[in-house]
Amino acid sequence: MRTNIDKIRIVKVEEVIDESPTVRTLIFKDDLCTSAKPGQFTMVWMPGRDEIPMSIMISEKNDRVGLTIRKHGISSTALYNTGVGNLLGIRGPYGNSFDIVKGNVLLVGGGTGMVPILRLSKELGRKNSKKNNITLIIGAKTKDEVIFENIIKQILKNVKSEVIVTTEDGSHGFKGLATEAAAKSIEKNDFNMVYTCGPERMMQKILELASSYGIPSQASLERIMKCGIGICCSCCLGKYLICKDGPVMKGDVILKLPEFGTYIREKSGRIVDIW
Ligand SMILES: Cc1cc2nc3c(=O)[nH]c(=O)nc-3n(C[C@H](O)[C@H](O)[C@H](O)COP(=O)(O)OP(=O)(O)OC[C@H]3O[C@@H](n4cnc5c(N)ncnc54)[C@H](O)[C@@H]3O)c2cc1C
Ligand code: FES
């Protein structure tokens, strides 16, 4: 019998990990999310508050899973402030996932966009790992905001790989934008796939770079989501629904959409410039 992923499951937060001054990971047990594919998301309900989409974070413990939240508006701040012992409702996992490609690949993650990149790295590190050569760029504004550097090095320790950290103020690693480090990497390597997740303008630049070198690419996108299952259309991007057709989409498809990198729709449907 197919498990009903649409039925809300109540989970208890077992551990809270501070990743940076504004980012936290909540760890809990949920078998369906533990086996999620890289890129998939869950809808997280906070009783009396809201329900929002969140990428599914890996955990050091094999039978546990997490959510990594950046404190932003009302709902994400409420989730960020959820403590050990609190209950959450979750549905999913939903959406498609990154296509796993063998060979010489570049991964670029910014902010909490690193969450699906971590799950993807774990998969790439496992599958045909001897044939893979992974370059992974972590972008952040400052040293304080660099997340998952140690975890990622641990995941990739048995794979041919290079981890590059970039900070805009130069307080850690390469001084500059993740896109600048990516441009240098693409110039000197022969990548056969580029994966990215993070701020939309960063992803736009990465996809354009990949396209200019004829390299296929995939990005995990975000839009406002209400139902998460293709009913409400609040997550539309051109003719696509990010909850059903995404969140992972191919670079050549995304780059043809005029609203990508330009504007989003708020919860009311009103169009606003991208942040
Ligand atoms: C598939 C998917 C995976 C996600 N994974 C994570 C994750 O792992 N960690 C994390 O911290 N956040 C993640 N998000 C974003 C998260 O769901 C919230 O949208 C975000 O935290 C802001 O919510 P808020 O209620 O705090 O802000 P709000 O008060 O609702 O909004 C603040 C501002 O942000 C804009 N905004 C809100 N949500 C989005 C959105 N989804 N896309 C573009 N603009 C938006 C609003 O229009 C407004 O201008 C994900 C979103 C999607 C669609
Ligand atoms: S969130 Fe409702 S259709 Fe995508």
C-alpha cells in the first residue's frame, strides 16, 4: 500500500543546532523525510501559525532528519524559535529531485540553499564515487554566515573533491562572490554538470555562466507555496508550478523564463522585485 505522504505527520523536535547567528537546524525523526531525494521539500505546519515549504536536511544520525531555517519573516522566525520538545506537522516529501550525473561536477550553494546541496553531495559521494570529481562552492556574506563547511568536508572526504568557501568581505576563504569563484572554476575545469541552489540572482548568474560554456545545469528554485501539491498555483514561474514541476529545473528551461531573477509573486499574488 502506498504511504499517504499528504497526511500530516506530527513530529517532535529532539535537537536544535545553531549553524550561524541567523540559521538553525531542528532535528527530528521521520522515516519518509529521511529517505527523501536531493532537492525534495516538506511542508511544515506550525500549529496556530502557518505552513511553509522547507528543504529536507540530512542528519549525522542515519534515522533522523532535519530542517535548516534562516530567520527571515514571521513564519520562518516562528520555526527558528521552535525548541526541543515542540511538535510540528509535516507533509511530503514533495517535488522532484536533482538528476545525479557521473563525472566532473560543480555544485554552488548560497545560504540555506546549501541544504539540498548537502543531500546531493551525500548522494554524489556515494554513487559511483570513484568516477566523480566534485568542486563545491559555499557562498556567504561573512565568516559567521558560512554554514556546513565541516559537514561537507566530512561527506566528501573519500571522494576526489575541492571545497571552496567564499565570503563577500573576505573574512574567510576566497574574497568575493560565489559567482566569481564559480567563473574561475568553470574556466579551468571541464565540468559536465553544474548544480546550484541559493539566492535567485546568484543562481541566474551561475546558470548563465554554465550555458555560456555549453555545460548543462540544474537549479533548485523557490516560490511562495501554499498547498505544495499543484492545486493553488501560488508557486507559478511562467507556465510551471515549482511544487510539481520543480523545485529542481534544468538551466536551459529556467533561463528562458523572463520572471526568473526578476520578480516573484507575494502571498496575495502581487508582483514584487526579487530580494
Ligand atoms: C522548495 C522550497 C524550499 C525551501 N527551503 C528552505 C530552507 O531549507 N530553509 C529556509 O530557511 N527557507 C526555505 N524556504 C523558504 C521558506 O519556505 C520561506 O519562504 C522563507 O523562510 C520566508 O518565509 P517567512 O514566512 O518567514 O517570510 P514572509 O514574511 O512570508 O516573507 C518575507 C519576504 O520574503 C518573500 N518570500 C517569502 N517566501 C518566499 C519564497 N518561497 N520565495 C521567494 N520569496 C519569498 C515574501 O514575498 C516577502 O517579501 C524554501 C522555500 C521553498 C519554496
Ligand atoms: S504551492 Fe500550490 S500549486 Fe504549487
